[in-house]
Amino acid sequence: MNLQELHDLGCRSMAVAGLPPVGYAPIEKTIQLATELLLPVDLKWVDNINSYAQSYNEELVKLLAQAQATLKGSKIVYADVYEPLDDMVKNPKRYGKLMHHIKFYKTEMLRFHHK
């Protein structure tokens, strides 16, 4: 469903989430590591994938503002998931044991691929 269809059904308050920093996803890191180990190629697309997500989110914010202006009586908010997740990856100590466990998991995953 799109926002217009939801509005037509009577929905007036909506929250739309942006993209997370998908370059940190375990599958992306695994692909990057496997490719670096097996093929001597430049993977700029992996390095740039987070910037693509940020660009998408910036455009989404603009589109949501336009949609709210068009859909009478609506309140549409953007839910930023990128910044909090990016901060968790870049500053894991701020988030306690859960982030320590994730960091440990990533270390084990990388260790597995080096064998």
C-alpha cells in the first residue's frame, strides 16, 4: 500500500522508516571479506552502500513532506533508523553488553572466514 491508499482508507497519522546503514549488515561484511580474500578487486560499491542509504533517506524526507502537504489532514513523520544504528556500530561501548556481544559475533565470523 502507498500513502495515498492509506489516506483513502482513513489513516491520518503515519510513520515511515528510512533505510538503516545496510553496509554494516552481516551479509554485506561477509561478501566484502570473502571477496577481499578470494579476488583482488576493488569493492567501492560496498564502501559506498551506506552513502546510498543516506541519499535515499534524504530524498524520502522530502517526499514525505510533499505527501503531507498533499494529503489533507495527515500527519506523516519520518523515523530515522540510520543514525542510531550507525552510532551503535561506531560507538559500541555506549550501548553496553548487547553491542559487546554483536562485536564478539562479528569477530568470530571474521575468524571463521580466515581459516
